[in-house]
Amino acid sequence: AVKAVRTPSVDMLRGLAVMGMIIVNAAAGLSGAHGVPDALLHAPWAGFRLADLMFPAFITIVGMSIMLAPRPGTADILARSGRLLLTQCEAEGFRRMQQHEG
């Protein structure tokens, strides 16, 4: 496996973007309540607010992380893909079991 080198500034920006998405999503759940700042709610069709910036910022930071990450070998990629596929199959199996029980 390739040793990863962390870039603190990218980690910090990613954390801030995730925190922003959590705050925006929590505010969206409270959108009927009084006192939620408009900046934390998505803008109508023709508009732009802070909430509309969170996910694009996160995707940009993920792209930066991909470019800064060391390149894994083919075996690493196949192993990770296999683990993700197995996890998804397990999750789907649990979902189907719950449907039959309920």
C-alpha cells in the first residue's frame, strides 16, 4: 500500500464543508420554524445563498484530494472495489430481509 501524506489545509476545508452541509441540512429541516437565517436555506430558483455553496465546495475539495492522493496500484483498486461491492450486497440483503419480516 502507498503511504498517504495528509495536507492539513485540505482536511480543514473538507471538514468545514461537511460541517456546513450538516448545518444547512439541519436548517432545512427547521425551515418552517421562525428564526432560521435565510442564508442557511436554499435560494428560490433564481438566487444564490450560502447554502447553495456547500455541496459544490465539498465536491471541489474532493477533487483536490484525488489529485493530491498517491496513485494506488491495480490490486489496491480491485480490493477496494470488491469491499465496496460486498458491503452494498450485504446492505441490500438486510433491506430485503426487513421487507419480508415487516
